[in-house]
Amino acid sequence: MLDLKFIRENSKRVEDALKNRNVRLDVNELLKLDSQRRAFLTELENLRHDKRKESDEIAKLKTQGKPIENEVAALKTVSERESELEQKLAELERQIKDFLLLIPNVTHPSVPTGADAAANQVVRVVGEPRKFDFPVRTHLELGEYLKLIDLPRAAKISGSGFVLFTGQGARFERAMINFLLDLHTKEHGYTELSPPFLVNRASMTGTGQLPKLEADMYRLKDDDLFLIPTAEVPVTNIHANEVFEESDLPKYYTAYSACFRREAGSYGKETKGMTRVHQFDKVELVKFVQPETSYDELEKLVGNAERALQKLELPYRILALSTGDISFAAAKCYDIEVWSPGLQTWLECSSCSNFEDFQARRANIRYRQAATKRVNFVHTLNGSGLGMARIFIAMLEHHQNADGTVTLPKALRPYLDGAERLVPQF
RNA sequence: GGAGGGAUGGCAGAGCGGUUGAAUGCGGCGGUCUUGAAAACCGUUAGCCCGCAAGGGCUCGUAGGUUCAAAUCCUACUCCCUCCGCCA
């Protein structure tokens, strides 16, 4: 959520930001509502001021045992006028709030301007897509041969877009999650959390998924709870309505969670195999930081995700998302993509964003500045470290051998009893 | 699922219709004293909104209601605690 005062004073900048994101919203309509609101507010406050004074008079008269009938009658009409104004004001404030919740974040000046993903900039490529001297198998072929996954049975029990990991496939998935959590807690200074996978409406609104993306979420209607699309939601909201001391910052959290996405309407070739599924595992990184450090923290966050890919010995590239492709709440975002030799494409496996104070305003997450004693909004960041389904794909396809086995990177072996390869199980 | 109790400032805790945004204690900050510290004493110590400012308004879990007037009375909801039942 943007600050109304900021919008009032920077309406041109907000309009430009909306245009660059291809969002059609009329800021002037909002500003009109706002000036109406302030007019009503002034009137109401003056009324209340007078009423309070007179009410104190009545209290005095009463303790002196004097009659108060006339004063009480006079105040009754004032009170009626007051509640009239209150209703009008509340209606205006509701409209303004609803409007504000639909305005996306203003992007950072360094974000490339463009209409869509074509305008994303490749920041750097690390490692190279591997050249093979044998026919490359896809993760589906390897998964079947090595008995790692069973998609037909997953479809039987749940439907398409779900994965059943089997035997060493389940073990392999768990090993990677453990490897990632250990890396981020032991080497990068994050505190591990294990959050609920269901959250309430306030949490979904706090991080910016609601109200816009309700159709993308799994929702339990009887309880008005949502299955989390990412651990970002519960983890960012753990500090909702709290005030940090500045000395508490920065705060780093990492959490494993399953992530649930309806992916409504996204049927097509992308849904083949494991690239786009309704449920996947992810290790998330979340930071709460002082505003002046947030862009440095973003670079460090990307570095933490990169380190995981390097240890898994996978080639990857980093994109700076354009104004047309960046998500609703982000001020700046880097996507990290791994190369899939089987699909011959780059797959997004991490998305690292600085939200500045956009989420902090919605979720009311603040800190007390040590120097001024003033309370101010923190900046929040998050990034995948990493998203598993695509990493599973890249690991199998990139590290495959001619005989259909998969060589494991050294960093992962301790999590699989020292095994050097995934081999067929009998 | 059933029965009862509760939710007040950073924390503890009073207030239960009227000059109470809120006693008191602890903690925090500033000062006096001290070579320094402790103790003692004095002062100070919520957030939000409108306003250039002066100033004003709002907020005692949340949302409604009663009243001239609500932290205080009523209703619903949320969360916490105790007991019973059930159960990974």
C-alpha cells in the first residue's frame, strides 16, 4: 500500500508508475475522494470539539445538582449531526482504503521500463548450459527410469498438476530441502521457522496477494482460510502490528513450506511435467530491514540464493524484471532462472524482491528509530532460496549421465548417505 | 464440541457511566548527587489522523448498539486461560 500523502504529493510519479505497469487506475479519482474526506473530517472534528466542551459543562452542572435538561436536549441534535457526518466519512474512508489496496507499488528507478517480460534485462549469466554428447533425457524420462516420481498416481489421488515423489525421489526432495535450510541458517545467518500453511485473510492482504489475486488462491470457504502460495505470507506477517527496536534489525528468516497455487487458466505446454504444478516445495528467505539498507540487502539476498545454485553446480542467469513483468507489491525484483537441458529453456527457480515499505504499511510492521525515537515502517524483502520443482527438474537434467543415472553434487551427498549418483532402484 | 474466566500504555496492573488518554509499580530516557557506578531523589516516557503553524480530533481486542456523555452498560465476533469431552 502506498502512503496517501505520498500519492497526494507525487501524483505524477504514481501515474507514471501505473502506466509503466499497464495498470489502469485513475489517481485523480482517489485524490478527489481524499479532499472530500478531509473536508468532512475538519467539519466533524470541529463539531466534536464543541460537543466535548458542552458535555463537560453538563457534567459540572450535574455534580452541582443544577438542572441539565436544556443542555442535554441541545446536545442531542449535535450528536445526530455527528453520526451523520461519521457515516459519510466512514463511507469515504472505505472507498479510499479499497482504492489504495489496488494500487501496485511504485517501482525503483533502476527497474527497466517495458510492457512485458521481453523488456526484462539479463544482469548476468553464471555457468554455461551443458553440452551433451549423448541424447538428452527430460526430467520426466529420468524420473520414470529412476523411479523418483509417479505422476499418473498423483493425478489419480489429486488431479493433474500434482506430484507424487516415490522412494529415493522423496528422499532426494527432502535432502535438497535440508541442504537449503542448513545452508541459509548455518552460512547466511537466517533463523529457521516452520510456519502454518493456512493463513487468514488479513495475512493475505498484508503481503499483497489480496484483494487482487483471490482467484489464484486455494481457499477454505467454511473457515475463510487460504492455502499459502509461498511461505512469504505467514513469515512476513509474523511481525504484523508490531514495532521493532532499531537494534532488532535486520531480521532474517528462512522457512520451508509447501506452496499451493491454483494456476487457473494456465493450461498448455507449460503445464507438461513438473514446471507448473499446484503444489511444490520451497525454501523461502524473508528479511525485515532498515529502509536505508534495503537495496544492499536485496543484493545480498540474491547472493544467498545464488550460493545455493553454485553448491548444486547448476548454471543460472539473473534477470532484472521490467515494469511490465514485476509483481504487484515489488519495487524491484530479480528472477533467477536455471537452464533445463531437457526442455531447452530457462526456468524461474527464485524471485528476489524488495517491497520497500509497501507490505509493511499493509501489515503495519514498524520499527523505532534509535536516533529520533520515531516510529517508522520497515522495509521487507523476500526471495526463494530455492523453489524446488524447477530445481528438481534442473538437477536431473543437468547432472544426467549417458546411462540414465544422475550424478549428485558434493554438497548434497551428505544428505543421501554419501551417495554419488541416483541409480535405478529394483 | 460443552461450561466458565479474561483481553487496558514496552511490561505488570487499577479504573466498571461524566474535567480519565487513562492511577500505581516496573522498565526506558534526561538530570541532581558521585572520581566513576549503584542507591536515593526530581523530571520525563503511546500511536494514528487533520493542519504551514497554533491547535484540534481519534484510539482501552475487533465490529455494532444504548446514552446528552462509554475503557466502564448491551450484542456479535476474534484471541487467550481453566475444566470436561474427543483426538493425531
